Amino acid sequence: MNRTGKIIIGVLCVWPLFYAGLLLLWVTREVLGVYFNSGHYPFVDPPASFLLMMGFHLFTMLVLMALVPFCIWHLVKNPRLVQDRKWMWGGGLLFVSVFALPAYWFYFIWPDADPVSDGFSEAPSVDQPPPNKKRSKSRKAQG
């Protein structure tokens, strides 16, 4: 995937978090506006801000309906993750996708890392030294 595509996916992954904050601020403003203007008759037509937020809401739902399957497909094809971590990320993408999408993009879609040395592949066993480090001699052999 080219850099432009990664940036577009990254912006779309962050959009739901931004929208959640925007929605919270808008709802607070509307509720406080109704509370402080309670002497007036209710609106017959929805205010323009409501229609604008409905457009943002529909856009956000469409973005999530496209990004979650894409990221799950990317997760299944990702050689950088072992199977048990794929299950963990899959559950996160399904159940808390608003928070998991930006994290998944940052760790697995944005970087062009070597699949062996990225820290997400299988951990070495106890008998093996950590990668790129030589085994040090024991203190008895040194002294």
C-alpha cells in the first residue's frame, strides 16, 4: 500500500474518535440551549445543526462499516502477528472498534517494518538468547 493510501486510512480510522467528541459537544450545546430557552415553544422543523449532525453520523457509520471489515481482512493476512494476538486484535476491532482502529492502523498499517524484528512476532523461548544479542559468559567463567 502506498503512503497516500495509508494516510487516508489513518484519517478515516481517527475520524470516529473525533466525531464522538464533536457529537458530545453538540448534544451538550443542544440540551443546554433547550434548558435555558424552556419558555419558548418547541421547534416544528429540526434545526439545521441537527440535519448537519445526521449527515456526519451517517458518514461515520459508513466509514466504520467499511474500515472494520478492511482491518479484519488485513489482520487475517498480516504475517507480523501470531495467531493468539490475531484473536485479541480481532475482538478489539469488533467490539471496541472506535478505539482499536487507530491503534491497529498505527501499529500495523502505517509502518513498513521487518516482520521478524518488530516485537509482535513470537517471543523467543527461555533457552534462546534474545535476538541481536550475544550470550554473556557466566560470572564464574569471567572471574
